[in-house]
Amino acid sequence: DAVEYGLDAPFDVEFHDSIPSTNARARDLADEGRADVAVLADEQTGGRGRLDREWSSPSGGVWLSVLVRPDVPPARVPAFTLAAAVAVARAAREAGVDARIKWPNDVVVPGEDAQGDEIERKLSGILTEMEGEADRVSWVIVGMGINANVDPDDLPSEARPATLSAEAGTVDRRLFTQRVLEEFDELRGDPESVIPAWREYATTLGKRVRVDTPGGEVVGDAVDIEFPGTLVVDTGDERVTVAAGDCEHLR
Ligand code: BTN
């Protein structure tokens, strides 16, 4: 059911009303040898999140996967994921939303819970997949899930989701997607520029964090981020760099 979406974007854009997962579709396109394609869906019936979680993708969202073939080793791929988070944060800010980035790549909106305590509500998540050799990736798929014009009641409440429409009114998804793709395209051309851009929107820096990493738990103050997306945590005893993990803000 792919149709032309009429976007003036630096990628070929394939639009689906309903599809299991835009990342899975982008994977098929990668196997066909394609590059620089964006797959977009109004609804996903089998949306996937990080850590094998499900990703609720009702109609009205921006469910978007970008297939690229950068000439980089796998270790530099996190910069592309961060670039996507910056692109989404910028587009959301243009739409009037106070978007920030929680390390590594959740776009969140500050708010208060029923008790008046500060919380961060997730507007967007990113799932990056890649394949290739140790010295160079063959392809990278950056999947962005953005709760755009979605009814929060259609999303899992325990995830405390934010939506663009609830924050700033219904958005023009075509324009929004175009802005995300333009920003992503610009940042991917200059991956080193992603880090200062990311710092501008960071909510994690300066916070006390607990990061679940493949090598164990790291607790401390998040002091900086370094290329290609490594978090620097001051544990009190030492500075630890964390390449990947699930991050919780403690205060
Ligand atoms: C996360 O767990 O935070 C990442 C969520 C990523 C969801 C997006 S929606 C578009 C693309 N297709 C998928 O199946 N997942 C990603």
C-alpha cells in the first residue's frame, strides 16, 4: 500500500497507511540494496522498541525509519542515533513543544505528576539497527517513533507518554516529517556537530543517573557526553564512560 507522500525531502519517501513495522520494511529495502530511503506509516501493527519491547503505534503518529549507508565503522553509529534525536527535538521545538533529550535518544517533555512532582514524559523513542563488518557498516536503519497527533489514551499510560497534539495542538505531519528528515540529513553530513547540538537540548547532563549497562550498573552524576555519544558519569570515585545502556534520572 506504499504511495508517494509528496515530501520534498532529501530521501526517497515511502508511505504506508498501516504496516507491521517501518524498521522491518526498511530492512527489506536494505536487503534489496536500497539507500537513502525513509519509510513512513500512519499506523504500525507490530511496532518495536528498544530492548525487545513493543512500541504502541496507533494511527496519527509519525512512525518513521530512515535507511542510510554511511562510510563508518559500527562504533560510530551512535552518532546517527543522536542525530535523529536532535532532529526530532528541533522539529518538536518548531512546533512549539519544550522538547529535551534524555541520554541517549529519548525525546522528553517536562511536566508534573498528580503530586506536583517533576516528571519527564516521553514524546519519542529511537531504535537503531545496523549490519556490516567491523571496519564499516553495510547499512544503518534509524527508526523514530514520534507520538504526533495521537490520543494519549491510545498509548500505554505507565509509559507517561507525551504527544505533540496534547502539548501544542495538531501538527501537520507532512511538514513535521520533512523538518525531521532535513535536520537529520544535515547532521549526518557532519557527525561531529551532533554532540554540541545534542548538549543544547540535553536534560541528562547535571543530573544524578543510574545507567543499566551490559557491564553492570553505573550510578553517579552525568557530567558530559563525548563523540560518538558516550555518557561521562562521575561516580564520586572516578569518571566512567558509558557507551550504551538504559538511563534513569534520579534527580
Ligand atoms: C524506544 O524503545 O524508545 C524506541 C522506539 C522506536 C519506535 C520506532 S517507530 C518507527 C520504527 N519502527 C519500529 O518498529 N520501531 C521504530
